[in-house]
Amino acid sequence: IGFITAATMRAEIAQFDRFDSGKQLARYCGVTPRNASSGEKQADAGLVKAGNSGLRVVLVEAAQRLINFDAYWGQFARRLLDKGKPRNVVVAAVANRWLRRLYHEMQPDRLALAT
């Protein structure tokens, strides 16, 4: 992750522990899928409109780089693409999963173990 991404995340998110879960953080950042359901029909409707749009842009760009330059996230993306998911859905899924993983890694109890 580059300086701009890190600085934007630090400025917009500040403390990771102010969120109760990685899912809540992902919703705040606007990288959670929106579901449009009606009766028996279910359809994906892109990303939620609520959330920090500037942060969403930065996270989607970071996800693009993770897919291209990190083996783990590249394999994750390949599995979704092989299932027939559109590229933009895959990028959003990588952003969501990466952010939720980062949330858990940034918890104070995890940070204390690392030092």
C-alpha cells in the first residue's frame, strides 16, 4: 500500500478500534455489496451508496494493485473470476475482504502480540 492510500485511510478512518467489527468498517468505507431483493428475486446492485466515497475510491484502487501484485489476492480474484463474477465485482470483493482482514490485524490485542 502506498503513501497516499495509507494517509487517506489514516485521515478518514483514524482509529480502527472505534468500529465493532470489520464488517462495520467496510460499510463505513462503502465497500460492501448492496442487495436489491423483491419477493423471490435477489440481485446484486453494486456497492452501497452510503459510506465514504473518497475512501471507497482509494480502496478500490488499492484492491486493483493487490490483485496485480500480491499472490494471495491475485489467487482470490482468479477464483471469483473463474466462477463468472464480473471484474468490477471481484475488485470490490477484494477491497472488502482486505479491509476486513486489516481491521482484525489492527486490533490493539493483535498489535501487542506483534511487539
